[in-house]
Amino acid sequence: MAKDFYTAIEHRRTIYGLSKEAVVSNERIQEVVNHAVKHTPSAFNSQSARAVVLLGEHHDKLWDLTKETLRKIVPEDQFAPTEEKMNSFRSAYGTVLFFEDENVIKSFQEQFALYKDNFPIWSQQSSGMLQYVVWTALETEGFGASLQHYNPLIDDQVRKEWNIPSNWKLIAQMPFGKPTAPAGDKSFQSLEDRVKVFK
């Protein structure tokens, strides 16, 4: 890894200006996602996370179908900004789709009834960790990314287009590509108001 852990955390930012220019090989992208899925923690080691990597025309298709889905619900006279945003995601190199396998979650609810209500919450927490690991790992490879949530609007079309099992619930979409513009300045709240230490 070219960057140390703390630097990678600091440099992971939301980047909207992205291009289709290759930064690393498609095989390397798959390695990054595989490593993240394998090693990101989950409650009771449930391993409910699922990921789909869309590259090339598959990536383009995702943002085309998202745009057309939104066209049906956003008033025509207000659609231009939405279309611009969809086109910016489409101009990226690829997209990682994050899912949670609901069958796995249900099976753990049955096995450990005492914690039944917690497993969906823990599933979301684990998914958030996976998204963060993938995002930070892609940044260390030279990609920029952002995290989007057009589910559940696009769930059925995604499931149909890429033959996704019905028990995989779409959680988030992460378009990534070579940054064409840096992230903006970021302000930080006082850590004294956010962290308490007792010693």
C-alpha cells in the first residue's frame, strides 16, 4: 500500500469530478473489492455483505437506467440538474454496488433469537464499514469516489439487468474514477465537543 493507514483515511474524500481514464487494471479493482469483502468485519461473522462491480458498458447502463427512472418522477422543468448529476456519475470509470444478503440475516435471527432485532442493524453497520474500506482502498489506488443511494428506486431494474438474487438488498452505489478536480475544503467541528476521554 502506497500510503500509510492514517494518510489513507485523511485522503478519502467525496469526489464528484471523475473520468473514465484507467488508473489501475480491472483485475486490480476486483482484487481490492475482493479483499475488502473478505476482511471487513460482520456481527457473528455473518458475512452478509455482497458486492457487484460494474465496469465499461455495465457501469454506463446503471446510470442510464437511474437517469430514466428519475425522469419519471422529477418534474420536467426541474430535471436538468438531475440529468447533469447522473451524467457526472456516468462519466466515471466504474461503480461498486453494495448489497446485504437478507437470507443470511434471517438465518442468524432464527439461530440467535435473543438478538433478532439487532441483526438488521448490525448488517447495516457492517455494510457501512465495507463501503468505507472499499472507498479508502480505491483512493489508495488513485481513484476518487462518492457514495450514492438511489435505492429502492432502481432495485428492480438492477436485479433484472444483472440477474441479482432476490434476497440481495441494494444498500448503496459507489461511482469511482480518476479525479478531474480535487475535493473542496472541509470544515471540522471541535474534537473537544465530540470526544470524551476518562483516565
